[in-house]
Amino acid sequence: MKVQVLFFGATAEETGEREIEVSLAENIQANEAFAEIVGKYPRLKSHKLLFAINQEYASGDEIVKDGDELAIFTAVSGG
């Protein structure tokens, strides 16, 4: 199955990409999908990452579906 992966902020800088399409196994859990993506971009491991599926924060237990939009970004603090 295919999903869109969006990178924001520091994650876009680390990957050199803003958006990619990846193929994943059917019925993959979110934590496995994100681990697979981060594995392709090892420099992301140096960041505290947050993940979302279809614009909602992901806990990792969700099942990723064909056509989903996954986002990887860093925590942002403001003041």
C-alpha cells in the first residue's frame, strides 16, 4: 500500500524532503510504519519526534491504511 509522508521543520531539513510517497505492508501499525520511515533517514533519530496520521497525533497503535497521510515533525515550543 502507498502512503504520503510529510516532513515539517527540522525533519524537512534533515531529510531534504517536504513530502514523499512510500510503500508499506498492509495492516502495519503506526509505530512500525514510522520506525521504517525513520530508518530510511537515520539523522532523524537525533530529534524528539512527533507523529500524526491524517492530521491527528498518533499514539503508535493505529493501523495505517492505504492512502493515509503520515506526518513527522519535531516538538515546537513557543513563548
